[in-house]
Amino acid sequence: GPVNSFGAYQTYYESGFLSSSSSSAISWIGTVQAFLLILVGVVSGPLYDRGYIRTLIILGTFLTVFGMMMTSLASEYWHVFLAQALCVGLGLGCLYVPSVAIVSTYFSTKRALAIGLTSAGGSLSGVFYPIVFRRLQPTLGFGWATRIIAFIILITQLISLVILRARTIPSEPRALLEPGAFTEAPFTMLTAGLFFFLIGLYVPYFYVPVYAERIIHVSPDFAFYLLAITNAGSFVGRVVPAIIAGRLGAFNTLLPSLFITGIIAFAWMSVDSVPGIVVFSIFYGFFSGAVLALPPTVIVALSPDIRFAGTRIGMAFGVSGFGVLVGNPIAGALLDIPMGNFGRAQVFAGTMIIAGSILVLTSRLLRYRSHGHLKV
């Protein structure tokens, strides 16, 4: 949720108390937050495998809520970076992989749908949080708007703490990493593909509201709601393709979704009207939601032992997460917002997504060559 809704904060910071900072510098806040969400999975995945799910949920909830509370008190760039980027990012990293991995142990035939529904929660909060922030910030101020979001996170995480229980725990402790996984060509190519895809993925999430304001000249209110529209599309995109994946296979559903996401990212360059930016936001949200929801299911399918799925998910996202770290700052450096030049950043995002799609296609072909199954 906080990662998907950072675009609302990006837009606010650029015209608020961080207006002296560049777009690239501000984007580092959300980028590092998203990067830590993925990178910490390298540790949280194996810890989940060892049965520490409640510890991870408690620690993740504390860090996320505490970080948002500290963000509400921030007045300088480094305040926001420490609180919203580092503290919240570490907290989300403790929560993400366990919440996805635990679902895979409870389902077999409907695993893709179950993980898709779980992942859809992030998009739903990505619809909700920007609206809450936009409606409350003008009347209550930045501080209380952010604190109220923190309280909402606390309440929803307490529900997770009550109901989540590990179903399978390995009888013997194991290493935090499984280096042998990278000797498997399909897993390695999938991880590389996710790396390039994640470089470009969040560029529209961060910059569509600013683009709408500067290029299409929509109102600030409408620009904020575009992020909610994108996340609403992502919510549907995490559920519907997951249903299709149950019939065709997660890998076979992921591939066209990746290529279509890249094509839509290139189509962003031609958007110059309000209806156009709304349609773009819906479709980009839908297909990018699919490619965010399906990889954990694919990684589980590539894992020889489901008991250690958490470790492999953590490893894949830990490596590919570096794509999130570099993508948005590079895009921010390519932007020239005062001159209204978004073209270089748009080409960059689309190119990286297509490059990732080609690598994932290679992974699928390698998997077929070694196992011969059409449905994966």
C-alpha cells in the first residue's frame, strides 16, 4: 500500500516543503522504500521458512507504523528519507514475502488466484491511501493526514497478526540462501527478467500525476485521483489474470501481461488528453498489477521443494529489487519537468519493461525444454 501510493507523496513533496529538491532526489524516497520491501525478503523469506512469521509480522508492523508516524513530523529531506524510505521500507520488507509465501502453502490447484487476491490488497490500499491523504491534507495538514494513514495500517496489520499461521515448517534449520538455485537456468533468467522489468515498472506510478498536471493541465485534485485510478486497475489486474492463470498456468499468463505492459508504457508518450490519461492509467494499472501478482506463483512452480518457497521468493526479489532502486532515480534524472519533457523517461520505462519481458520469455522456453510442460 505505501509503495503503491507514494506517487501522492511525490506530487505533494514537489510543491510542498521539499520543493527545493529535484524530482530525482524525491523519487529516491519511494524508490528506496520499494527496494527495501523487496531486498529484505532475502532475510525474511528464510526466517519465515524457519517458523518466525509472527515475529516478522510484529516487527514489520512496528517499523511501518513508526516510520509513518515519524514521517508526519518531518520537515527536512533527510527526516523524510530516514522515516519513509528506510524505516517504512524495512517494515514492509518484513511483511511482504511471508504474507505471499504463506498463501502458497495452503493452496495447490487455486494457488495463483489465492496469491493474486492476497497481492490485490496492496492495490486496494493504493486506491484508498491517496484519497485519504488528498482529502485530509488540506484541512488537517500533512502531519495528521499521514498519522491517520499510519493508524489505518496498524489496525489492518493487527488483523493479519491474529489470523496468520504457518502451515509447514522445515524440521531442520537451513541456510538463509540457496545459491544452487542460480545454477538453474529458468530461475536465473526469470530473476534477470524481473530485474529489468522492475527498473521501468514504477515510473508511471511515480510520475503520471505530475505529467497530468504539467502536460494535460488537469487540476491537482484530479492528478491525485489518477494514482487511485491506476491502483484500482491494478486491483482488478491482480485478480482476473490470477483466475486465468489457474487454467493456462501462471507463466503463460505472465508473459503476455509483461509485453502488453511494455507496449502501454510506450503508448504513454502519445497521451495528451484527459480521457487518454484515464484510459492509460486503467490499462497500465491492470497489466502491471498482473505482472506484480504472478511472479511468486511462477517462482513456487520452479521450486523443487515448496517448503522452501519463501527462500526462493526472497532471493529472486532480493536480486531483482535492485531494478526498483535504480529505475525511478534514472527516470527522474531524464525528466525535464519545467520544460515539460517526459519523453526520455517514458522511452526508458518502456524499453526496460520490454527487455525484462524478453528475458522472462527465455526463462519460459528453457523451462519447456527441460520439462516439456505447456502449462506452467
